Amino acid sequence: MSDTVPFSDSASEDTKLQNVTNDYCYSEPIIDLVVASKVYQISQSRLTSRSSFFRGIFALPQSDQVVDRTALQVDAGELEWRAFLWFIHADPLAAVIFLTSPACVEKCVRYLGIAVVAHRYDAMDVAGWAIGEALKMLKQPYRAFQVDMDIARLLICAASRWRQDSAVSDDCRDILCDAFHPAQAGTLSHDPISALELVREDQFVLAHTYFYVLCKGYGYDWKNDPRVKSVDRQRLLCGTRALAPELVGNNWLPQRPVPRPSVRSIAVRLSGAISLFLSFCFYYLVHLVLAALGYGVFFAPPVWYHRLALATRSDLSVHALSPPALHARSSDAHGSQAAVLWQPEIDWRIKRRRNELWECFDEQQWALGT
């Protein structure tokens, strides 16, 4: 039997293999890269395996007489850069463990970090895969983790980098704006001022941040908060005036309540459930007596009982005992039910004017800078 490993004869596969392994000769150059004043020494083949940007750099003629190795400055944050380094160095087992691990903040941050750096350095296939996985995780219903400051910063970076792809950039902004909504948990909902510096370059998200700062009402003293700059105060004052019809004594009107079943409808459903239970008890006793007298053996309730029980139980649990949003469903043309697609939480007062919300806070329209 031959010991030769059967490699493909495909020229493209051979080229990729050589790019990664340097034809099994590991005397390749080590590249010094500076990120956030820290020097990283990375093998050239690792950098060039997926990135056309780095391949283009090292394809340039290099002098053999160069003695001093000059470090290259990398335009990336340390968090996302380390995520990208993990991607180009991870072995298959580590990758499988990561891919199959439960959704959490750390996993989402790594996906977003890989996506941002890969997009910056033209590893577009990697960037598309990573941003897709991150958004899929963030748009899961009943997500087990909240959007923290690291995720918020990377979402802003991703929205900026994918500005030519409206679907991706809109999703990034919607997820971030959703995190500010009072119905959500987490730092951004409790303290929206903490994200002002992160979102300052994105007017759409910044306008939502200002709006939710005003939504906090009297107990949230943004006027004396040192994190709020003078330009922020001007914009918040403009927003207070522009949105005056929605204000009552500098407090936002309470949000429109979510429709809930009336007491009478709940009582009707409960009485139906009790009647069903009593009928089942009677049915059970009758068949038990008949079986004891030898008129037959006990058998399961008929089909009509199961259907009635299922209808009553599902109707009661969905409409009476659980929040409506937790059981939202939509029906297709065939009547089958499917989970509703993820939608961001949007305050009803700005639902129809989200794209024009910045105009309410734009101090330039009030000529305050002159």
C-alpha cells in the first residue's frame, strides 16, 4: 500500500495550500505589526492566506539588503485585532468548539471583531461570513445576552464599513437602537449617556440616543452630567423644543400600553378550562365504573376531547397567562404557523419619523453656533 497522501490535482487547491504552508518550508518572514502601541509578530503566510490587502503589500519587490525590520501600523482596535488573529491561527478543533458554543457576549464580540478587521483588509469572504453569524446571533428571539459597550462599538464600526450594503448597516443600527429602548435590559437602556462617545459619528443612532436620554425624564439629570458635552446639551434642548407636543412638564408621555385581555375574557377562558376538567373527571369515573362492572375496559378519551383540550390550553396560555409578545406568530398561506421575524423595539412616538429624527436635534437648523 502506498503511503502517499492523495492531494487534489487542482491548481487552485495547490496554490492555496502553498499560501498557507509556504510549501512546508517555514523560513518565511515574520512581520511586525503595531496595534494600540503593542507589537505583534505574525508569520507572513498567516496574514496573506485570506487577505488580498496583505498579499498585495508583500507582492511588492523587497530589498534583500534590508537589515532593520520596520513595523507596520495596523488601523484596528486591539479587541477586534485579537479576534482576527484568533481566526487566522485557530486549529480546526478550536474552531468547532467555538462554532458550537452557546451564544454569549464573548462569542458575538469575536464574530464582529473578525468581520470588521477582515472587511478593513479585504478578506471579504471572511467578513461576510462573520458579520452574518454575528447578526444571526443578535437577532435571535429571547436572546440570552445583552448588547454591551464592546458590541455597541463594533456594531457602529460594522455599520460604517458596510455602508454600501444597506441591509447589513440597517441591521447593525436597528440592533443598537433596540438596545436603548426602555423595555430592554442592559447598560445602554439604563444609562444611554454612556454610549454618546461611541455613536457620535452616526447621526441615525445618535438621534435615537438623544431621544432615549430625554425619555428617562426628571430622574436622569443629563443637564449636569459631565459626560454630556456642550454640543450635546444644545442638541438635547433643540430636541426638547422640536418634540414639545410629546412633552408634559419636561416628562415624556407614558408609553401606549400593550393590549391585554380583559378580566371578563380571562374569566371566560378560566371557566372553560374548569368545565373541561370537570367533564374529564366525570368521563373518567364513568369508564372506571363500567370497567369494574365488567362492561368493558377503560380506554383513552376520544379524539374530540384531545382537540378541545389542546385548543383550550393553547388559547389560555397564549392569550391569558403569558405576555402577548412572547408568543407572537404569523400564518402563511397554508395556515401553518411560524415564528415572527425579529423586529427592533421602537418607541411609538417616533415609529413613523425615525429617518427624520436627527432633524429634531440638529443644532445647525437653529443657528445656535452663530
